[in-house]
Amino acid sequence: MNTLTQGLSWVDLEFHGRRQIIATALVQGRDGVAIIDPGPTTCLPALELGLQANGIRWPDVRQILLTHIHLDHAGAAGTIVREHPHVKVLVHGRGVKHMADPSRLIESATRIYGDRMEHFWGEFAPVPTENLVTLTGGERIDAGGRTFDVAYTPGHAAHHVSFFDASSGVAFVGDTAGVCINGGYVLPPTPPPDIDVEVWASSVDRILAWSPGTLMLTHFGPVTTVRPHLATLLQNLETTAGIALSLLNEPGTDEERGRAFAEKLRHLLRSHMTESEVMTYVVAAAYEHLFSGLARYWRKRGAVA
């Protein structure tokens, strides 16, 4: 059992048989259970095993808290609610319409994953509007027998929020604190369309204002070196954004630039970890897609033609 503190734990969803890719958090109290970021539908069997290992039945689950609506975080929510219609889904207001009608989200993701969509993610079912609870940031909510502060933390996604449990000092930060596997490279995930480097830095400040003792990363797991981790994240975001800008000012197509970005990123990661660990990061955050988000960011700023 992966325990953060009494009543707080997490489950490795073993995404497509690989460990340390996607983690789901469980909040367990006398008033019921909350799940933070249930992951994609392809991981539901692993999530159910994790619930069983923690003595949790689906009727115990009262809420799903979403940091954001990307498929690797929120994909299973609609399927869960269809089977268990008592469950409420809490999500930022910018994500509510996409959880109620995920067709545009699915269309956008299909442009990236093509015919691999079903294999990777499985079903992304709609959540009935009566099951959706809108967040904006600044709320204080009760879930799983605990009280969480909610902060709006965009930069990775315009609909991203983070949750903080002051009683344990744990902040559930989705992708705002990046991807970090086995204490390796702190990789900023930068897929399109919402990447904003300056806004991301402000979101990091918002998390630091909580003075958390632990960051719970979806990719992957708890981090207790909070300030050094977040400082490294922002340094690496500046580095990868700079690499993307440099490539955008060179001749070639975006497809060619994306491949060049991926190779530069692999070289950077190899200086910090083993080749096997580098490949794990590829699964957690496909490198070419990270270039696309940064390219869109620079073009929106008018930094390139």
C-alpha cells in the first residue's frame, strides 16, 4: 500500500503494463472516499484493484476531484459515473463543458493519437451535468473526510486546479509540478493548446504559498523536496521553451522541428538518468507533442513568424 498519511494513499495505475507512469490518489474517511484524477478508462481494472487493496468499494466513493481534464487524468470519470451515478465530479469551470460533452476533446486528441486513441485511453464517456460541480479556484471543499483548499493553477492547461490538504501538508498538483520519475529529471509537460510559461510560474508561486510538505504528482508519486523540485521545474521549462524557440527560428517543418526537439530532449534526459528511465518518460510525456505546445505558445506571443 502506498500511504502518504492516514487516510491518504495512492495507486499505481500501471498504464499499459508499465509502472510509474500514472498515479491516482485516494482520500479515505468516515464520510466516504474521494478519488483525485482517476486516470484513463484503460486503467480502470488497476484502479479497482487499488480500491480493493485499500478496503474501498465503489459505493464508498462519493467524489472524483479532477486537477484537469486531459485523458490520462480524467478519461475514466464518465465511465465511473455511468456505473455509479451517486458520484460527483469536481472540475474547473473551463473543463465542465468538455466533461459533459467530450466530443471536441476527443477530436483534438485523435489528431495527435490517430487510430491509437482507443488502445491508449479507451472510452471517454460524458458526465451528466447534474453530477458536475464547478470549481474556479479559491474554494474550500470537503471530500473524503478532509478539507481541501482549491487553487487555480494554469500554465500546463487553462482548466487546471490543484488541491491542498493543510492537515497533512500534501498538495495534489496534477501536472503543474511536472513529470518526475524515481527522482530523475523534472520534465515540464507542454502539450498543446494551453501552454503559458509566465502563467505557469505564477501557478508555482500559488502552490508554494501553501507551504506544502509533499507534492503528489500524477507522473509520478510523492515529492518531499518541494522548493528545489519546483525551482528545477521552472528552470527546465525555461530550457525546453528556449530549445523550441531556437528550432522555430531554423528552416524546416514543424514535424522536422518536433523530431529535432525530441532528440535534444532525449540527450538532455540521458545526462540525468538511464536509457530505461528515459523511455519511461517517453510514455508519460511524448516528446514531439511537448514541442507542439511550446511552438503554439511562442507563436501566440508573436516571437516567430
